Amino acid sequence: MAEVLDQNEIDSLLSALSSGEVDAEEMKKEEAEQAIKDYDFRRPDKLSKEQMRTLQMIHENLVRLLTTTLSTKLRSMVDFEVASIEQLSYDEFIRSLPEPTIIGVAELEPFSGQFIYEISPDIGFAVIDRLFGGMGRPLEDIRSFTDIEKVVLKKVLKWFLSTLPEAWENIIRVTPKLREIESNPQFTQIVPSNDMTIIITLSAKIANSEGLVNICIPYIMLEPIVPRLNAQQWFSSTREEQTAQHIENLKKRVQKAEVDVLAELGEADITVTDLLYLQPGDVIKTDKRTEDMIDIRIGERIKYQGLAGTSRKHLAVKIAEVMDMGEDGEIEDDE
């Protein structure tokens, strides 16, 4: 994709051309040289440009989910972006990783085989620092992870994996499972060295730290669904089924939502002077008797009526009646 210049950059470029600081012919020559890309016919690309774009869309969805999930878990500013998607041999990928690093070896059912989720040490130590009450700063000198830190990182990797099902749902329903965690790339061999893999690199900013997260998926793992990696499948795959699934997911989330319940014991009119001089032990007479029904509100709406009392020495309200609510939230009359 061609780089898009903003207005300031355009003005600066025109100014440099006018003053002779930049030679237009040289720029054309450099552009022509950059347009030539090396291609190794012994290791041809396995995925087409359209299929790579579909993977790009899947992981753009993934970074949005990661940003939301980790912001909540870490209670800190988190930002993820898709930096690049490449096709490399497994050996090239492994040799590019630092040591130590954080490598999660996982499965993604119904795919066969394993894939890798690698988190740079800068991000890993920043997450650990944040979870233990720090500001999210990375270590100045990278060291090996302790046993306690590995236990924490295992949980963090599961947070990362938990976002995959929703990110992939337009293509296929997946279930990730973390199998093991490793810190030395040389001890991780999920496919032969010459096998082609898809490397999705995410740039991450967590609190005061920046780093990379790499997802390495062997081509042989994706091969069964390669024909489905297209824009048409992304936008139109079983919309009715997706809609039903989305509704079910929304219902589950709504059921877990917390709401405020308010029981109104009664009302009373008092002067501001009386209000200012109220003391513990003072009694306010309300318009309700002990045997009268009281209103129970969910948020601002009256949803139930009940009786006030005690349960096991605690103040309590017993629901006696469910109120019928109109579309505008008002109580409907039976008449």
C-alpha cells in the first residue's frame, strides 16, 4: 500500500523540490528500485493477497478485543495494532526471536497441529509489574523469568487466547487451548524448520512500555480453510447463524450485568432545619405502615412491590408482586 502524506509533508516536499534540495529524477529512480521485490521460487507464497487481506481483517478484529480485554484486566492504558503479516519459514521465525522470551504453545480446535503466541520480554515484564501493583515499567536488564512469574504469564497468555474465538467467528468457530509455556525459542519445534508459516506481528503499548506480540500459525494448520479466507466469506458467511449466536452471547452478557436495586421504605416531608439537625437515633415518620407494600426499583423504574422485614438478623425485602411495565417504563393499569 502506498504511503499517504499529510498536508505538512506535501508542503515540505514541494518546498524541497522548488529549492533544489531534492532531485525529482533521483526520487523516480529510487521508487523504481523499491518496486522490485525479491522472490524465492523454491519457497513460493502459500496465500494469495486476498487471503492475506482476510487474515488482516481477522487480526484487526483481534487487536480491538485485546485492547478491551487487557485494559480491563490491567486497569491501564493498552493499545494494540497489526504491524505486519508475513509468510516465512518456521526456522526464520524462530531465529528472529530473542532469548529469553515468552512463548505459548497452543492448539486451536478444530484445526490440527499447534501454533505459537510469542510476547516480547518488554511487554511481559511490564504486564507482571502492573499486575503486582507497579506502574507497568519494563526491566532495564532482561533476565529469565522466575517460577512465580511463569505462573502469572500463563494466565496472561490465556487472556490473549480468550479473544481468538470472537476474532475468528466470521470464518470458523475455534476453541484455543494453551498446552505449554517456554522461554527459549530453540526448545520449541511445532513443525519442520522449512515449513511455511504465517507470522502476524502486533505492536503493543501497555502502560509505559512498548513491544511486539507475534502469532505464528503453520500453513499446514490453516490449509483446510484456505478457500474460505476471502472477503465474501468474511462479510456473508451464515449471517442468520451468526445473528442467532450474537443474540445468545448478548443474553449471557446481560445476565451477568450488575444492576442497582432500591427498596423505598416510604416518604416523609421535613424542614431543612430538621434535616440539618438530624442525629443518630432520631426517628422520621413516613407515609408507610409496617404491613404496607413498598416499591422496589431497578435503576429508576419500579419493577416489584414487596414487604420490608428481616432475614437472619439482616434487613431484607420480600418480593410479593411483579409490576407490569409499559413501553415508556410506566406502570400499566389493569383497567
